[in-house]
Amino acid sequence: MATYLEFIQQNEERDGVRFSWNVWPSSRLEATRMVVPLACLLTPLKERPDLPPVQYEPVLCSRPTCKAILNPLCQVDYRARLWACNFCFQRNQFPPAYAGISEVNQPAELMPQFSTIEYVVQRGPQCPLIFLYVVDTCLEEDDLQALKESLQMSLSLLPPDSLVGLITFGRMVQVHELSCEGISKSYVFRGTKDLTAKQIQDMLGLTKPTVPVQPVQPAQPHEQPFVSSRFLQPVHKIDMNLTDLLGELQRDPWPVPQGKRPLRSTGVAVSIAVGLLEGTFPNTGARIMLFMGGPPTQGPGMVVGDELKVPIRSWHDIEKDNARFMKKATKHYEMLANRAAANGHCIDIYACALDQTGLLEMKCCTNLTGGYMVMGDSFNTSLFKQTFQRIFSKDFNGHFRMAFGATLEVKTSRELKIAGAIGPCVSLNVKGPCVSENELGVGGTSQWKICGLDPTSTLGIYFEVVSQHNAPIPQGGRGAVQFVTHYQHSSTQRRIRVTTVARNWADAQSQLKHIEAAFDQEAAAVLMARLGVFRAESEEGPDVLRWLDRQLIRLCQKFGQYNKEDPTSFRLSDSFSLYPQFMFHLRRSPFLQVFNNSPDESSCYRHHFARQDLTQSLIMIQPILYSYSFHGPPEPVLLDSSSILPDRILLMDTFFQIVIYLGETIAQWQKAGYQDMPEYENFKHLLQAPLDDAQEILQARFPMPRYINTEHGGSQARFLLSKVNPSQTHNNLYAWGQETGAPILTDDVSLQVFMDHLKKLAVSSAC
Amino acid sequence: MNVNQSAPPVPPFGQPQPVYPGYHQSSYGGQPGSTAAPTPYGAYNGPVPGYQQTPPPGMSRAPPSSGAPPASTAQAPGGQAAHGQFGQGDVQNGPSSTVQMQRLPGSQPFGSAPLVPVVSQPAVLQPYGPPPTSAQVTAQLAGMHISGAVAPVPPTSGLGYGPPTSLASASGSFPNSGLYGSYPQGQAPPLGQAQGHPGAQPPQRSVPPQASSFTPSASGGPRMPSMTGPLLPGQSFGGPPVSQPNHISSPPPQALTPGTQMSGPPGPPPPMHSSQQPGYQLQQNGSFGPVRGPQPNYGSPYPGTATFGSQPGPPQPLPPKRLDPDAIPSPIQVIEDDRNNRGSEPFITGVRGQVPPLVTTNFLVKDQGNASPRYIRCTSYNIPCTSDMAKQAQVPLAAVIKPLARLPPEEASPYVVDHGESGPLRCNRCKAYMCPFMQFIEGGRRFQCCFCSCINDVPPQYFQHLDHTGKRVDAYDRPELSLGSYEFLATVDYCKNNKFPSPPAFIFMIDVSYNAIRSGLVRLLCEELKSLLDFLPREGGAEESAIRVGFVTYNKVLHFYNVKSSLAQPQMMVVSDVGDMFVPLLDGFLVNVNESRAVITSLLDQIPEMFADTRETETVFAPVIQAGMEALKAAECAGKLFLFHTSLPIAEAPGKLKNRDDRKLINTDKEKTLFQPQTGVYQTLAKECVAQGCCVDLFLFPNQYVDVATLSVVPQLTGGSVYKYACFQVENDQERFLSDLRRDVQKVVGFDAVMRVRTSTGIRAVDFFGAFYMSNTTDVELAGLDGDKTVTVEFKHDDRLNEESGALLQCALLYTSCAGQRRLRIHNLALNCCTQLADLYRNCETDTLINYMAKFAYRGVLNSPVKTVRDTLITQCAQILACYRKNCASPSSAGQLILPECMKLLPVYLNCVLKSDVLQPGAEVTTDDRAYVRQLVTSMDVAETNVFFYPRLLPLTKSPIENTTEPPAVRASEERLSNGDIYLLENGLNLFLWVGASVQQGVVQSLFGVSSFSQITSGLSVLPVLDNLLSKKVRGLIDGLRAQRSRYMKLIVVKQEDKLEMLFKHFLVEDKSLSGGASYVDFLCHMHKEIRQLLS
């Protein structure tokens, strides 16, 4: 096993790829019997400090339908200067530049350690990065102040030549012209009117006059950039201006009558932002950053009316089909998201309000464009401030950890086809020979657009084995997959990262053990979870749960060892041992359970789940719990109510929250002030330890988790209690005795019960 | 007049008069001789001839001397045309220079005379008729064209009447005119008789000439006896030209006057008389002052009037000649006479149905229960009791109301009455407001409404005991019980949405398209606004204006500006969504000037810079107004938009217009489309503006067609003004524009106003003209109303009126003051009612009538072909005069034109209306100009229409330089210009300085600073500032004229024989115009013909 674990880890580190199966069943039939689909989690821009990009262009297979890129898996005939494509077996000449090639003088892309390689492409104009701030002004004074400060701060973080723009909105939408001296200029739009892209561009004066007033031909090329740059200016030119402008931003001046919500034209603002970029910088990396302090209340994309007495939709309303604005709004934002995606622009949403802000309707803006979705209570919280700041963090080369306008292309060898992808992407609808008819996630294509990427952005990519049972793969044959990601690096270079991976085929009947051993249960859990969440977006919650359950049972039936009808005999091998537990926690997770979450929260959680890498995703599925005590160094403990002990400090990381929980005794000690007494310095250290660890997590996490410091009996302890396995509840408390753990007041089933049922069902011949 | 007189030259006399002779010369003679007076009378009655006679003599011989003037008169006679006036005028003229002199004297004499005459006046007619012997007639005929045709016919009436009294006297006077002075007076008495004369007269005139005219009156003979035999002839003399009116007879000078006046009417209208009489006399002949006494008739003939042609009969003989322009009624004379007679004493409004002095007269008003004529003027102060009578007379019953008129500093503005929470006291039924005419009964516990007769309880807090006359004891303590005009503070019930209004706002909306920038307009305007903003109207002693200001610029998109005081720099907000306009900001758009001064100044500095390089040529218009209106709506206040616009709005937006100017449409049935708006968008918009109390003032700076007809719809319906500066160039037009702008911004405006005119039972306001909007048939809604805007209201009978109680008007205007105070301004006016048509004709005001008719006609062009409109006017006018002739004038020859004294200028003024650019455009008049003038006239007051249609022509070098008073005007005809003089012409919009070709070098030097005529730049618009008396005087005079008018008049220096002279001649309205407009004389003949047709 160890070997596989190492192999998996090594692969992940090198290529950013984790397959659910690392040995592939050789026929379609066998593959379907494996229950967990053949799929991988791909982190296209996984940070590779050790991987210097090469400064030339990739060599492509000459077959028009293939165009795979030369990679270490290709067979090369050095004498003939030929290479054979490992996907289509086309034999290709090396280009002239490769004249000096030989076994000892190989180009990087042929070296095995360069299964992932990055090319820098010199072609095409280099466009600076574009940041368009879309700012809600219907905020409380201090919120607005905090937001203004954050924005002003961000200017200093932008590369000097990047372009920035500012749109503010409230009842009206204002597009600020940034190049004015002495007077600040803005174009104002009514917040209630849905405008087409063309109208917006006309009104902003972005369209070239059809009949030039004075036909000065040569002058026009100069004018073009000028026109578009009225709204988007290089930071270094206008940062003073913009800082002042932001400083002068006032709350939306229109009066808000008693009992009303402020009128917020978010829908139109986003529409204008999209239209503006569409008209000026199509197919250039750009980031629309939407800051909103409440739900859109008017115009297209409104989510709730302005009557305060009518609350914003809840899951309950949605179930009852009572959310009257939802469908229309969703459609509006979807349309915008698709347009933005088509132009390679990504949209971030920073929503800070105590109530919901309409993320449910707007989620597609971020989900389809690869933008960030951040949800907070106020702009005046460190959660927002630090999250926002972290967006502009830089890598070891001093570049932003963000990339734009990426296209991901997947090529497979003949035995495989592509079923789809799940992640922050949109389909480019490129059909090809390697595209499966069965869709999982966003399918029907071999290319996807990912407008915004960062080093952790991860897609789940699902495959289908298509080779027939009666035409088995030759022993030792390998299936290969090539991932080609074109993107705009934050240094404005265009780059191509190519990852080529291969796995062995195995006959499932004869070599099931191999396949079993090569199962990556973590990746599988995440990939299944993505499928589940993807389904949950469109299906009823219970259906998804039932589907997950069935898959789990089938998997157990397939790979468990048991005697029929004897649950006690059920065993799973090590490579599957954790999988049921992941599923148990997934079932309880906010991604599938909407109870106790608002639609916005669900949307936000699902958003992050669909883009984080494996490690983070696993944390989201099954939070990590550490225990601190005098008994020894901090140790991870079971996410179980039995871990909640009076003399422990617990640190729980759910990805979205970091909870520090002081056990009953510890809390009393702390109240008594022992930590301040010199003789109890060790207690002080104990208290400090989880805080330090939490800080460490906070430093690395994006978005900033909610940081909760609580103690036994504290109201916030609910965050912990709702996550742990309720092994002790009010129902079985007395049976378990009182020394261990704390009871959870819930009717949820515990892991034990879940497992019991699972075993029973797995061994049952009924299904 | 003098001028005229002089001009006319004697000659006529001789000739014309002949006619007269026929007449009673004898009578004349008689008259003249002695005091004539007596005779005259006699004359009148029978003898009209008498008049003529007088003249003749004069004519024949006299002519020479005084002659000149007379001549004209003479003509008159011939013409017989009733105009007596002319005659008179002429007569005097004759005496010409002397004349004036004479007059004076004369007048004095009259003074006394007048008294008597007074009575007569009305009747008036008398004069002429008679006199004009046939001879004259003929002569006239000849002159008049018409006459020819007409001639013979009508003799009858004409003369007859008029003459009567006055005539008699007149005749007396004639002779005198100079001399006799005294006579007249004596005669006066006779007046009554006057009528008699006519009879006599008829003969003479009747015949031929008629058309021409008036003369008759002269002949009316009564006039100067002196003439008698001769006279007649003399009159005729006028034969030639004469014809004119009245005086005609006039055997020259002498006679003239008398007639008119006269006596006509037996005195009925007492009040006036006294004062008036004198006036009359003057008027009539114009010069005659003297006349009056005596012959009032003649000259004055009017009264007697117009008998034009009548005389015919006899005279015919004379060879037809041209009607002497001096013999026809002269506006100048009438104006001068009224000035002299009525300018000196205050006009006290206490008496019902008084005719106020003319608008051209300076007079003070004392409010004693009726509204000042500055607020309300009526076409007639005596209304027929029944609609039948009204229909018969065809005299429109209309009031021209200027509710917020500015008053001279000597007159107090209306008192503000605060009735506290209960608000103003009103009749429960008709809702009329408490006024001096309300009758308190039952010891003061109740009052009876003077409008609807409803009996109302007096609320306890308002109770007051009555004195023995039934008057409330506190009547004189309460403005609403003792004054004609006053204001009430409105309670919250009178406010929109039951909320007291916020102070209004001004929004400046500036076109910044290429044209506006290039012409320098934007820079100029922004510079000016910086200082102008300190002079926003404020109320009473307020330290700063309550008015807030806002700024918008636009081309095909709109730019709003946030100038909130807390900002370091202004913020511009561009709204490109012109299809669906909205206001992008609330706070900071409308600001207090003082608080935001720094930001505003910075903005105004930057606007010209920001757009300096603009290439945008397209503009929008409707969205701009909409934006302003929405801004006011958002701010929940009323206000005014100042729009500075340059071009046809062709950018894609609501209200987009296309160029539809098509000169080929002129004189077709489709011509009316040029005056109609292109699209309904603007009406709808205007409606919304009115609802919001948003008044729009439009400043246009077109280089080409901008479709004023459409663009002015909103200003027009919101009570705004339109200013047009074609081909604006900063160097040439800035003074005019800035001065208009300053005035427009500074003037006091009432906002969000509703005006309602209530009348006593029997008549009803049925039609309204002016710049406003009406959503129902009674309420005049004015988004804004300033002190220049006038509303003309027409009344119709819906029942009988009662002679005893008269007719009452109450105009109530509810408005928001500049400071945001809601107020009600009330004007009350009581009119007499009559059962005799003569009373109606005696109490008319021609200026007001013209104001109404012009507005009526100008509205008519929207719906009917211009030709129809013109014909309608002529017909109506003919009917009015024919009705008079038929029912009020003493019988005289049909050939005699007899005009009522009060309407003797009707033909000349009407002709001016008919010839105006709107109704008869010349080739150089653009469609925009016509539309512009059309809407301008719609809200003009009486004084403005008066001078607009009949421009003032002032000789600058005639009187001694030391003489600082305004020189007397001369008639607007080329004949009156002497090439050795310099004249100033103004009509309220234009100002010309005409320089004769042979003006003395010294004058040229001192006025223009150049050494010779040829060095004067033609088209010069500014006189050099030179330190000499003449220059100072002329410039002072120009400044004075400008100060009188609501718009700045740009000066244009025109040299004789220069190209520009064409432009100038356009304003010489007594002459034939290039576009086909008739000359005064021709038109008069035409009118006469029409009248005769109606009579036969």
C-alpha cells in the first residue's frame, strides 16, 4: 500500500493530478462495475516552484483532430527525427528547431520528470491585468468606510501597469471615468432597466462612431485605446485620483423610507461591468470584483423586493416554489456569467451582510467564470479584509497567484473518453473523438474555459472507459491523458501548461486486487462528492442522498469481504476503509444538507467545494479535530462527541470555520485566571497552542475562515457540536456512561448506526 | 403728429376742400366765424356741410400757409372717411409747425370746451360726415382707390352723426384751430347736436369718395365754419389725398379737430370725459388740441367718426386724388393726446367701468377697489347686457390679465392678507374670494356673493358691524374689502399634496455640442453665471435667495453635476440613457449658491475646458427637459429650467426632430403645419412639467432651422419664455444675450400657479390665450408666471347682464413665491353694462382689442390657412365698424367712413397685424422667425403688442439738443423720414438707428465719431461713447428705450440707401410692404369698402 500512497502523492505533487483509480479497468463493463467512476482531480496551475517554464512553443501532433503535445510518453525515433503521438499514433517530424535532438540531447518535454511542463508563448499582444471594482454604496457608514479603505489599500497591491475601473451602484449605477482632472466624471445608469450589451456600449461611448466625423484614418488606431481607457486606466496613472475618488464615495444618497430596503441595482451594475469589458477588452484576462452589502432589490436580477416585511427567500420558500424573483434573477445572472465567460472575464462576489444577499441567484457568476465568492457579515471584519488582501498575495516570483482566461483541453488515448468536468468552468463545446456521449458534470466537450484560476483551483474530470470487454488491452498497455491549459499568467504572459499522465490497464476480473489496491479513496470521495453536489444543484436533496447511499452500498458489495447475510463478517480493505466514513460526513455536510443553512450559505459552501483541491475538499467533507491537553502533544482525534472532554482544548477546522473549544474544566481554569499566574505558565502555553495553530491555518486559507473562540456551554459551541459524530446523544447517553465526551442533542444517526446499516445492506442479497 | 402734419403739406387743402364747400360751408363758416360753436351744432345736425365750408376757405387760400397740414385734412374730407382724426391731425398739421403750437393753445381752450364735449364724445361720429362735401369725396376716392368704387353710395349715415355735437363745436374750432381755440369750447356744448350735422354732411361726402373718407367729418362740417363754402372745398382738397378720415373736412387745420371729439355722444360717459375730453380732442385730429373744444367732431370726428365716404354726394366733383396720409387717423396723434390729457393725474380705480389711459401714457394708478390697468385691461369697459347685442357689435369681450405685473416704484404692490388657519374667506357656492363687491347684509352676519348671489354666513372671527351705508366698519382696514388687488396667504389646503412647498429651484441646462462651444456661447455663459447667481430673485428683505440651483450640460447625452458644498471638486454624472431619462443624483444637484460657491465656480470654470475639444454635433432636447423636470420632482419642488440650446435635436432620442422647413408651403393649406409641433412628445412632456411646476425658459442660438415651432411647445405650455439669437456670435450678440439672461434670471416668478377667472352671472370666461396649459376649461395652469407674462381671456354671455349691477371679474392666482410661500393673488374689476351699443363703442380700448385679435389670429394659424385667418380678422373688424356705423353714428352719406372715436386706430393697427411676419411673411422671414414671433405675441401684454405692431419712430435731430425729453414720435412711414435727420425705430424687439443721407456732418461726427456719412459702418450695433450732448442724449434715449422693454433690443445702424435699409423699411408699417402688405391708406379704403358692403 505504501507504494501506492507514495505514488499517489508523488503524482499529485508533480502533476497536480489524483485519479480515483490508479490502475484502470480495461473494459467499459468492468469500469462501470467499479461503481466509483474513473476520474481525476486536476489542479491545473498547481504551484511548481521547481518547474521553470520553457521559453518556446510546444510541438504539436500534426493530425488535425489530435494536436496532442509532444510529451515524455511519446516514442521518438532520434535518427529519423520522428516522434509518434501516443494518443493517435501519428508519426510526426520534429520541427527544424529540434535538429540537434538526440538521446542525450533531449528537449525538456521528453524527459520523464517533465510530465508537466509549462511553455511561455510569445505570440499575441500582451494585455495588462484588468480589475474592475463594482461597489455597492447602499452600506452602513462604517461598512462603506471599511470597504473604501480596503479598496484603496488594494490599489497599492496592483501591478502599476494593470488597469483598474470603478463602478458604483445603489439606486443608480455609476461608471466612473478615471482620467479627469479637476472634476470627477461618471456615467450613470438607471438601476431598473435591463440594457443590452450594445446599448451599454453605446451609452458609454465605446462604440466607434459609424461615420467618423472627420475621416482621419491614421488617427483612429490611437483613438481606440483612448476611448476604452476612459474607464479603465493604468494604476500608476490614476492611483491618486482613484484614491480620492474612493475617499469621496458617499453612501447612496437616495432616501430609504422606513420599512424598506435600500434600492440596490446589483443586476444592472454587473450587467454594465460585463458589457464594459466585453466592449473594450474581449478575450483579455479581467476580474470584475463585485462588493455588495445586501440583496439586489430592483431591476433585472432583483432577488427580493424593497419591502422589509417580505423576507428574502429561504429554502422553505424555494421548496414551495414561493421565491418569486429567483428564476428570473438566476436567468439574468446566468446570462451575464456566460457572456463574461465567453470573453474570458471572471467575476468575484464579495457579499458582506448579516442577511442573505442573493448568492443563490448570483452563484453562477462566480461558478462559471472561476471567480471568488466570499461571504461575510460586514466589510468591517477581518474576515473580509484579510480575504480580500489575500487575493492579491504573490507567489515566490512576485506574481499574483491568479491566472486568467484559461482554456483547459483534455486529450485521451483511444480507450478512454471524456465524460465531463466539475469545477469553476464552462464548456467550450468542442466535440471531438475523445468526447463521450455520457455526461458527468459539464460534458459534451473536450475543452473548458476557466476564466479565473489560482494555484489551488481544482477540477474534477470524469472519464469513461470505452474499450469493449472482448477486445482487452494488451498486457502492460497504458492509458494516457494529456491536460493542456492555455492561460494568461498574472505577469501578462500567455502560457501553456501541459500535463501528460498514464496509468496501467488491468483486467478487472483477473487483477481486481491490483485495481483495488490502486484505489485512491480520498480522491474518490471528493470526486463522488462533487458529483453529488453537482446533482444537488439541480435535484432534490433526498434523491442525491439516496443516490450516494446506493453508490456506497454497491461499492461495499463490490469490494467488501463478507459472507452473505452476515453483517458482522463485513470487512473492507485498507484502501477503502475510510471511504464510508467520508460518505457519512458528506451526507451530513452543508453541501448536501440545507437544513440550518440559508440558500446563500449553501451556494457559497458548494461554490468553494467545487473549486478547492483535494486536501481542502476533504477537510470540508470531514473536518479535522485536534485535541490539546496536558497529557501530551496535540493530536488529531476522532470527529466524535466522545472527543469532547472537559480537560481538553479542541481545535476544529471545517475549512469555513476554525473553532477553538475549551473543555469545561479548562474554561473554568481560564476564568479563574490561572494562565496569568506564573506558576501555571504551562496552562498559559496550553491555551496558546491552539491559537498559534489556528493562526497558521488562517494564514494559508483562502477565503479566511470564520474564527470562533468558544468554550464548553458557549453558544458558539454549536459549530463544533453540529459537526462531530453524535456518538453520544440524549438517546443513548446513559448507556455510554458519563465520563467520556459530551452528549449531542440530535436525532441524527451516528456513524456507528450508519455503518451498521451499511454492513447490513451490503451483505444483504436483496440488492 | 406735428410731424405728420408738417409733412403732409398743405397742398391738399386747397384741393380737397372744394368738396366741402358743397357742404354747408356756410355752416362752417358760421361756426368758425364766431365761436362757431353754435353754428357748428347747427351744422351738425343739419348742416354738416358747415364744416367743410370752413375748411375750404382755409384750403383755398389758407392752405398755403398753415395749409400744409390742412392739406391733409383736406384730403380727409374728400375721403370723407370718417377719420376725422386725420383730418384734424392734418389740419393741425397744416398749421404744421405752428400747429403744434397752436394746439397747445388750442387745447387749453378746449380744456374748457372739453368739458362740455365730454358728453358728446361717445357719439362722436358726428364730425365728418357732413363736411366732406362731395368734392372731397371724390378726391378721396381717387386717393383711396377704393373710394372710387364705393363712392357714392353710403353717404347717409356717416356724416350725420358723428359730427353732431362735436362737429359743431369742431367746426368752430377748426378755423381756430390755431386761432379759435376758444371756439371750440363754446361749441362743445352743442355737441349733442352734432349728430344733426351728419345729416347735412352726408350730402357732401356721401357721394364719391367715401372710401377715402372720413374727411367728412371734417366736413362734419361743423367744423369750421370758416371754411364754409370754401371750406368744403378745402376739405376736399384734401380732395386729393385727403380723403382721410375724419377730418377730412378739416379744411385744413382748423376744422379738424373739432369734429372728432366730440361731442359725440352726449355725454353719457361722464367720468371719462372730463379728463378725456381734452384727450379726445387731441386725439382726434391729432394735433388739434384746439379743436376739441369746438368742433370736436371733426377732428375728433371720430366720435362722429368715420364716416367716410358718406359725404359723397355733393362733392364728387373733385378729381380723385390720393388719400392724404395725414388725413387719416394717426396713432401718433392719439398717443400724444392721451399723454397730454391723462398723463398728469393719477388714474383712480374707484369708479366702475372707467376706461384707463392708453398703455403708451405714463400715469399713476390709485387702487380704490378695482384692479389697476397694469393688471387687467379690457377691450371694453362697458359690456352689452345681452348676447344679442354683443353678437351684433362683434366687439370681442376680452380682458388682458397680467397677474404679476411689475409696478412702478411709486405704486405699492398688493398687500398680503393673512387669515391664519382658516384661510381666505370665499363664497360657498362659486368659491369666489372675498372682495370689495361682496355685499354684507343682516347687520354683517352674512354676505351675499357678488358673483353668484349666494348668501353666505360670515364666520365669527370675521364678523364686523356695518355702518349706516351698509358698509363694514372695517372696510378700509382690510385690503380685501377696499382694494382691487391684494394677496392672501394660502393655507396648506391650497398646496400640492397638502404639504407646504419647498423653495423653488433653477436648473441651468447648457448645450455643449460643437456649435455651442465654437460660438463661444458656453464660455460666455459660464462666466456670466458666476456672477449672475448672486442675483437670484429673493423675496422682500430676504438676505439671500431661497432658490437653489443645479447644472446640467448636454449634447446627445446629459451631464449632471454634483456641486454639493462638501465636495472638493464637482462631480459630473453622465446619463446616456436618453430614451428613458432619469436623474442620477439627489443630494448635491440642487444647492444653495452661497454654500456651494467654491464648487460651482470651479464647475463653471471647467465646463468650457472640458468640452473645448468636443466634436459632438448632435443634440437631444426632450430628454433634457425631462431630466430637469424629474430633478424637480425628485426634489419635490417647483422651479424653472434655463435651457441654452443650439441646434435641431437630431440625435436618437424621444423628441428627435427632422428638418421639415419648407418654404413652398407658404400660402398653401399646409402652411399651418409649419406652426404645429412635429411630434406630440413635447405636449406630453409639457403636461408633466406643468404638473410638477416646472417652467422652461429656452434660449436658442440657431445657425439654421431648429424648428422653433416644436421646441417652443414646452416653454409655451409651461409659462416660460423663448429667446432666439440667430447666428449667435459672442462679439455681436453678447450684450443682448447677457442682458436678456440677467433679466430673465432675476425676474420675480410665481411657480406652480393656477389662475381662475370668475365672473358675475351672465358672462363667462370661455377662451384663454397665453403661455400656459389648461387641463380643463376653467383653470389656467402655469408652471411659472413672471411679471411679463400676460393671459388674455375672452368672455361670452351666457345670460343677461344687469345694467345696474354691472359685470364683475375676479382673477385669482394661486402660486408659490420665490421664497416658497404659497399665495393667492386676487384682482377684481367691475365693468359697466349697457343696453345701448353706443356705450359699448364709447368705452372700448383699441390697443387691447388688437392684443386680443392678434392673439386670436396667431392661434388661428395653427389650424387654418393664413389667408382664412386674415380674412376673418378683416371681416370681424369690418363688422365692428359697420355695426357702429349702422347703430351709433348719425346718418351720413354712405361714402363716408365713420369710425368710433375709441376705435379710430383699429384699421391702422389691424393692418399692422395683418402685415406681420406671421400672417404675411416676407421672403427674408424664416419659418423659425415666424414661429418665434407667433409664440412671443401669445403672451404679450397690451403695451408690447401696441409697439410691436406699430413701431415707434423717433426723430433724434428735430428737436434742439438741449431738449431732454423724449422727442415726439412720427408715423411709421417712409414719407415721414427726412434725409437730413436721424431716426430711432423700436418695436420692443428691434431697434434701428436710421441715418439720412444728408445729415449734417457735425451730427455724424458727434454721434458716430466719423467725419462723414459714408464712413459710418452700416449695421453698426454700438454707438461710440463720445463726450458730447448729442451722443449722450441718443445713447441715453436708447438705454431708456431698452429699459422699458422686457427684452434687450440690439441696435442696428441703418444708412439711407443702404442694403440694410430694406430691413428697416419692413417696420415702416404705414407703407406698403414688400411682401404685399397694404399701406395704411390702401387698407383703410379697403376697410371702408368692406364696411359699405356690410351696410348695404
